[in-house]
Amino acid sequence: MEINVTVNGTPHTADVEPRMLLVDFIRSTIGLTGTHIGCDTTSCGVCTVLVDGTPMKTCTMFAVQADGRSLTTVEGLKRNGELHPIQAAFKEAHGLQCGFCTPAMMLVGSALIEENPDPSEEEVRWAISGNLCRCTGYMNIVKAIQLAAQNSTTGGTAE
Amino acid sequence: MTTTEHAPKTSPEVCGVGHSRRRVEDDRFIQGGGNYLDDIELSGMLHMAIVRSPLAHAEILSIDTSQAEAVDGVVAVVTGDLLAQYDLAWMPTLSGDTQAVLATDKVRFQGQEVAAVIATDPYVARDAAELVFVDYEPLPPIVNPQQGLAPDAPIIRTDKEGKTDNIAYTWESGDAQATEAAFARAARVVTLETHYPRSHPSPLETCGVIADVDPITSQATIYMTSQAPHAHRTVFALVAGLPEQNIRIISPDIGGGFGNKVPVYPGYVIATAASLVIGKPVKWIETRTGNLSSTGFARDYHMKGELALDADGRILGLRVDMTSDQGAFYADAQPTKFRAGLFHIVTGSYDYPAAHVSATGVYTNKAPGGVSYRCSFRVTEASYLIERLVQNAAYEIGMDPAEFRMLNFIRPDQFPYRSPTGFVYDSGDYETALRLAMDMVGYEDLRREQEEARREGRLMGIGIASFTEVVGAGPSKDYDILGLKMFDSAELRIHPTGKGILKLGVKTQGQGHETTFAQIVAEELGIPAADIKVVEGDTDNTPYGLGTYGSRSTPTAGAATSVVSRKLREKARKIAAHLLEASEEDLEWEVGKFFVRGSPESSVTIQDCVFAAYTNFPEGMEGGFEDVDYYDPPNMTFPFGSYIVVVDLDPDTGVWKVRRMIAVDDCGVRINPMIVEGQIHGGLTEGFAMSSMQWITYDEDGNCIGSNFMDYLIPTAWETPRFELGETVTPSPHHPIGAKGVGESATVGSPAAYVNAVIDALAHLGVRNIDMPLLPDRVWETIRSHSGAEGEG
Amino acid sequence: MYPRAFDYLVPRTREEALEVLAERGSEVKVLAGGQSLIPMMKLRFASPTTLVDINRLPGLDAIDAVNGHVRIQALVRHNDIIRSDVVRAENHLMTSTAPWVADPLVRNRGTVCGSVAHHDPEGDWASVMLALGAEVVAESRDGGTRVIPIEDFLVDMFTTALEPTELLTEIRVPRYERGGGNYQKLERKVGDYATVGVATHLELDEAGVITKAGIALTSVYVRNLKVTEAEALLVGRAPSAELFGEAAAIAAAACDPTSDIRGSAEYKRNIVRVFTERSLAESASIAQGS
């Protein structure tokens, strides 16, 4: 089945099998490997991308369902060559270690800040509770998202 | 909060030891530029899916691959019989046992590898895997070591000729006679029997491999999720009989390891064999179910510990009997000499003359493993047992658990301290760490609050763990894996312009080696850390080393980095003398430059010296500026700390919540405090996970419960407590920069603190043990079985 | 993990969807949020030969208050409930439940109606709808529109009264004046199914007497369980701790949990009692304040 999907602002047309998972489409067909796979049961969230601005687990969607939609992956966070505030904040606050969950965490964080420019610690923890991290204990991920929120509001950069 | 201020010796520009340098690897990770195994695509690459046993114990009567082979896109179906033709049906484990690559005679655990399908597409490989039909004759499964030791138990390892029982190993440590004597004169003996349940490191990236054997040159390039690429190259050479120079292991970015990526797994071997035969690259990416149900588990120790106390509450001796559940193959990744890892560190932070540990490993119909899950070879189990025991001992003698520890701690003036099981602790100051933790948490106030709460019928508890770890394996006289001595290495080359490359035998998996190891060079040579590129994980381009696990990178490769930098500093000194026309003895070193004693204006920078090493070196000197060091540590390092957890417990539901978690760590000198704290946060979370929810169990038929993230529970940000960190610094006297390693301290130390807190909330009811994980139902059942009982606490 | 191959149909109108169901109902599976179905397909526990994706159907995503009920249409996602001013103003129990369904990402995709139609007895929404006395609306090409009381709709574990030719188009929840409700869920972690879930809903008259009561339980019976005996006990009485204790005891006796990895039957029964008592107290307190 032929589908048209916009990924990070670039339109793509592809012929895919209906059973192809959206995450495999992004990784294999489009070739953007910043979106990862970590489980079989919709539990870990490392495959999260923004679908029309909303974070979703792409291991639990078929590529055909993204027909006509616009996706933002980690590769699309940068704007005009500048890091997104969430990217700068993750580095500044040491919000990552192995980096495997990081793209998803940043996308969820960026969507949260869009909706809630000044999230409390509890709100951040709740918002990222569909995403697992094995390295950081979440402490610095929470800090990074709050720092990004602060820097987005003030227009400052994290560094 | 810290007890001591550590002003770094170097400027922020140089960024040596002590700076919270932001991580250089982050630039790629935050932009989706990480290069993990599954991100690698090779031309003509095939995909492999593994067929696994649904049964825990069964004879294989036949395997029918014909339907699978007929599927469009399937290139080959591999079985154990096929591998046997290449002598690859079995492989050695890291503990010197053997393990089936693909089962030929019988399956020995649910999830065991039985066949593999190689196809042009991963979806097709999975389709065809369903069409491999295996005819099994079920055998009675053994699902715990007690069953395995029963006299009439079926023998699991029928492959081992003459094997008449299910014992994988027996081992002991310490002095049995002296321990008996200590118990004979004890005023009181405190006993704890507890199970440290089976767990799994389950990094978010599963294991995987791309084997690319060139049919013309026979060059095997094996991309692998490996924490120990050099050791794996040697194992591959031994197992597959490939000439070692033709094997190149590349371990790309790793999405977490935690010990899971230390062993060699059947999937790696099958893919390599398939690539060798087919002549095309073969990729295998493990499913999460495969990861949890077949690759290296951790823990699963059934422990009985006894403490002998004198009338004043001083510990006289410790006796431990431990039975480990090894699964179907004895595959602990651990030093050869120690059959139960470094479990004999179980004497802990306390001073007493006698201890004895006996251990029995038992085969069961469960997945093999026994990996060091964020732990230096079974230290986690040991630390848990002793910290639970001392807490219970305090209750039994009516002493505050903190006071009991203070009374029995090894004192600072006793270091180096020889433990009753033979370790020589390098340095420590346990009382200071505990005092700091108590101050941070407000210990006395909490104890008063607890008394009040009990009067009101509320339940709250305060749990302490004052752990001592042993890490940094290890000195070559005692430590090897499969005969390979556990040294590690660093190769440093500074280019003419003063910027260079550091190559290491270890392999980062999130610990930030690219950042921190450059800081060690910066510290030693004064060359800015930003000018040093760190390379790991490619066996063709890095010096030999045993890899990253057991908190060994800083104690071994970190030391090697320091030493190789110092070697080069001595070369620079000779060049400086030449450039300054002074004698070497008259030169003084300060960060980044040499100057003539008494005339500081007469100086050359390290960069000047490096440039001269290529352009203007003294006659008779070798040109260039590079060296290598293979570092054989003189001793292990012994990080320690004190953790205090405060919990509130709902007696109606058994639900407990962490109110405070204080962690005071002493890992010696901190190379990068930001990264150290991040490591501690992660470890405290894994400790919380194990104490509260994360475990793998098996039903009576040997079905694995915990083979996916719906059943194997990993806490999210919502459940995970907030952590408050403190620090003391007691440098390691034998490490070149005084560092000890920290990647695992918090996983090792914290489970006992969480559990002790819950037990403490219930101690007045007489509760002394709940086996982990402390799920609400277990806590509630415990309260119910103790309600009405007179407590002693 | 990859699903087996299937045919994929994506109707653009409701008529087209009903046509497909009428012609091929027995062999197709409707795909809404897919957050239960797709994981089962990936593990190959479910392998429908044809999927009918209803996500492109227009006019199926409304949450509104009309004709005495709050209407939740088939494509309303769990997080739409959290964001909905209508739900926040109209229904305490739904407001209280939505944040604890699955996890935040699954809530962006999974639907309330899909969860009810799936009828996993460990699902939260079916209990909520039982406690609220909701109605399920099913449409088909040949049968027109059926309005089915939720008790009749939920037949057995993974089984409902929905015909293969029918599409569940909306759920209707009765509006109320003076009432309150809340959901108590014991889960081991975010994203876990409930060990036990208790949904309660109370409506009071001006004198503060209970005029309507709903109690339903999650994960402690072969289906989501409405505790009618306890509900009947409450109606006509004034809220009190003692009364709620009695109702909780009835609920605990009515359920039939199984012992498993989440706890013994006895433990779960205890949680039903504790949570029913707590939930009723909370619902009464909300109702009294409204």
C-alpha cells in the first residue's frame, strides 16, 4: 500500500506492507535510526515520536496508519541548525547516559513543554511515566525537562 | 552536599579531574546520531530469528524444518545437528562450563535456542520461525535448587559424562574452625534466611550481532553488543577455530549493559556460523522476550547467615551457607578462582576475627547466567545479606541499628584491613559516612517520630545500609577469566599539534568514558580534555583489555591512562630539557608546562614538547609521542557508603512509599562529579526496583514469569524515589589518582536499605524478614501473620 | 516482534465501514487505538486476517453533553478525557480514572470505547461504565442503531454483546446534578494492569440521602463486576463510615479473585474491601461538596 508521510518536514512516499510497524518504517524505510526499539509489549517507550505533535509509541502503530500524517523524530528537533532547548538541556543537566531512551524522552519532554510551559517535578514525572530509563534514575531527566522549560520561556539557551 | 571541598587542580579549560565536564558523547545522542547495533545496515545483510523451546525440560525427538525452508525469502534454517558438523553445537561458558548453542539432545530451560531461521527480511524470518516444528518428549522440570538437590532428582546435565547429581559447583572461603570457635563462645546468635530473587539487567537495548564473514578473505567482522570485545575476540577464536587476526569485534554504541552484555550468547555464535557458511552478513537482534528469558540473569541466591555476638553486642563471627540457582548451564561471568564470585566480601564493613562461607551451585531448568548485574561478581548478594543481618542483630539486642554499626565498624586506623575471608581493604572511614547520612536525614528526629507514629498506629520505618564493595578486578595473581588475566590497558598518542587520541581496552555503555578518560589525560599532562579523543570498542584499533563490568574501568583502565600519561610526561621532560637547554633534574612540572627551577619565565608547554617530539627531538631519542600501558592493579579497590531510607507504610494495603532516600558514597577521588552522581542515581533506582518489584520467577512447570516488561517490572519516573546525595572522599592509596570506581555502589548498597526500612516499620511486630521484592501483597501478608504477636523491637 | 500478515481496509465514511462489517464482519477486526490489539498481534496471540481501521472516520471523536448524557464517541482517546472540559465539569469518576489508565503515551492513542469493547476484565473503563450505568451504542448496516445497557453489553471475559457486523460508535453516560465518584486503583507501576480497581459513583438528593449508587470492580472476577447488592444497600441511606464499611464487606464477598503474581485471592479481596470503603467515602465527600 502506498503511503505519504511527512517526516521532519520532508514528504516521503513509500509502498509498504500493511503489517509494517511504524517504527520499522521510520528506521528502515526512511533510514532515521534515532528512534529505537526496546520491547515487545508497548512498555518501554523508546520508539516514541511525535505524530502530528502528539507523542506516540510507534511500535504500536502500523506505518499505513501514518498515511497523511506528519512525524517529528529526534532528528527533526533541531531548528535552523540550532539545538532545540530540550536537547541543550539534556546535555547540560546530564539527562542521559547510554542514550537509548533519550530521543523518546526529549520528544515527550518537548511535547509537555508545548502544553505546559512550567511543569512541576511531579507533572514531569507523570508525563514521562510511559518511558523507561535504566541508567539515570530519572533524576536528571526531570531536571533537564524543567531546565528546557525554563529556557524556552526565557528564550535563553541552556549553555 | 559534600563533606569536603575538592578544588580541581586544573583550570576549566584544561578540565582535568574534579570538573563536572559536560559529556562529549551527548552531542551525538541528543541528535539521534548514536550508532547502536541495530542501526548498522550492511549491503546484502540477512536477518536471523531464533526458535526457542516452549518447555523447561524435554527431550528433542525431531525437528522438522521443511516448511520453514519453503518460505519465500528464507535462506537457511540452522539446527544443532547442523552446528555439530562444524563442532559448534556447544560452547564454553565464562565459568568453564559448557552451554548448548542450539539444543541437540534435549532442552533444559524454557526459551532455550533450538533452531534459527536466516531470511532476507526480519518479518519473513519470524514467519518462518513459526513453521519450525519440534517434537518434544517432556521431562520433569527442576525449578529450584532444593528440588535439584533432592536425591531422586532427574539429572539435567546428562551431556556431562558420569554426572550423577545437579551440583554445578561447591566452594568455601574463610576459616571453618575459627568460626565454630567464635560461635561456641557467642552470647547470642542471630540468624537470617533470605532469598535474593532472580533478576535481569535488561538494558533497554537488547543483545544483538551482525556477523560479516568475507567469503574471499575469511576476515570476520563481528559487530556485537559487547562489554568485553577483546575477550570476546579470543573466545570466538577458541570456539569457532578462526585465526584471531582474522576476527575483528566492533562494539558500537551500547544502549546499556549492566552485565548483560558480558557473556557470549548462542545467537552470536549461530549468526557467525551462518555468515561463515552463507557468505553474507547476518544480523540478529534479540527480542525483549528472548533477552529476559534466555540471556544472563543475575542473583538467585538462597542465603542463610548467622552472626555470633558477645554480650556487649560485638560481632564475633559470621557463618554463611548459600545455595545458588544457576539455571541449566553454569555461566557466571566471574574470575576463575572464585566459584561464587566475590561473595566472600559478605563480612562487610565490620571488624571481627572469624568467618566462614560455604556455597553450592545447583543446576535447574531455568535460563543460565549469573552475570554481575551492576555488581562486581555477587557483591550485591553479599552486601544485602550482611546489612540485613546487622540490622536484625540490633533489634535482637535492643540496640539502635546505627549504634550497632558504629560499635562494630572497622576503624579508619585499621586500614589496610585484612578481612577474615582474605581481602585486604585498601581504605575506608565508615563511621564518617554513616554520621553524615544520619545528619542529612535527621536521624534522631525520625526515631522520635517513629515512636510517636507507633503510638498512633501509623507505620514508618528507617533503614540503613553501610556497605563495602570490592571492585576493580583485578590483580593478575588472583584474577582471570578463562585464563585471561584481568589487567587493562591504555594507549595514548599525542599528534604533533598537541591534540591526541586515547585508546582503551574497556568499553563504555553509558558511563561516559569518552568524557572522563580524557579528563585523566588532562590531569596528568595538562592537555585540555577537549583535545583528547577517546576510542574504545574496536579490537583492531584498541589495546587488549578485559572490558567494562564489575566497576573495573576506572580502577584498571583509568589507572592505565594515568600511568601512560605519566610515562609520556617523562618523555616530555627529556624533550623540555633539550629545548630549554637545562638538565632534567632542574625542571619543575606544573599543569601543562615545564620550567627551570628558579626561573619560571624559562618554560615550555607540553604542546611545545609534543611538537618537538616530531620535529626537534634530542639525538638518540625515538621520535613520536605515544605509549601504551598494561596496568595490573596491585589490589582491588573498596568503595563504601551509607544509605538511609525512610518509608511510610499503609497497613491496610501493604503499600509502602519512600519518603527520603539519602545516599552518602565514598568512591575515592571523583573524576567527574556530575557523572558520578548520575551513576549513583541509576544504581539507587535499580536497587529500588529489585527491592520493590523487579524479579523473574518460574511456575512449577518451569514457565518463566517475567519474560517481558508487562511482568518484569521496571519502575518509571512515577514510582522512583527522589534521591539526596552526600559524599566523603577517602582516596584509594594504590590507585594512581586515588579513584575507586562507582558504577555499581548504589545497586550493591541500596536494596538492603530499602528492605531494612520496611522491616524497620514492622520490627515492633517481630517482623525480621520479607523476601524481595517487597510487593504490597507480601508486606500485607507479613503484617497479618504478625499482628497480635509481641514484638521485641 | 512482528505481526502476521493481514489485509488492511481503511473506510472513509461510517457507511463504508458498516458496509465492510456487514459483508465481512466475521473475519475482520476493528482497529481503533490498537493499544491492546497490536501488542497481541505482535506476539502473535491474535492474528486477524483483515483489519478495518476506523481512525479515518469523520464525526466519531466527540465528547459532549447532550440529552441527559455525556457522549463518548468511538475515537475519543484516554487523554481526550483528561483534557475535556465537559468531562471535568460533568463526571467525577471518569475524571478520576483517566489519568491512571495505561501510561501517558498509550493514553494518546488508546480509546475509551475500544477498551470497553475489548472487555479485558483487567481494564478500567468497563468498571467505570458499570458504576455509572452507561449505555453502549452499536450501529450496523442492516440492524440500524442498538442502545445496549452496559451490564448487558459486557457478557464475559473478552466477550461482549456486540455483533460482528456492528460498530461500537459511542458510549452514553448519564448526567447527574448532585453526585460524585472516583476510581481507586492498585497497580504495581504505571502501565501495569490493576491488581484491583474499584469504581464508585454516588448521587445524593438535597437532604443528602443517596439516590443512586454505582460500585464496580476491576481484575477480581471473570469480567468487570458490578456489585448490585452493595449498590442497593446504599440507596435511600445517608452516607456514613459504617454504611460504607457494610457495602465494602459485600463487595469483598461478591468478588472472586484468583491468586497470581499480583497477590493472593485473600489479599485482593482485602484490597476490594479497603478500596471500596475509601472510594465511597471520597465519592460521598465530592457529592456533598457539589
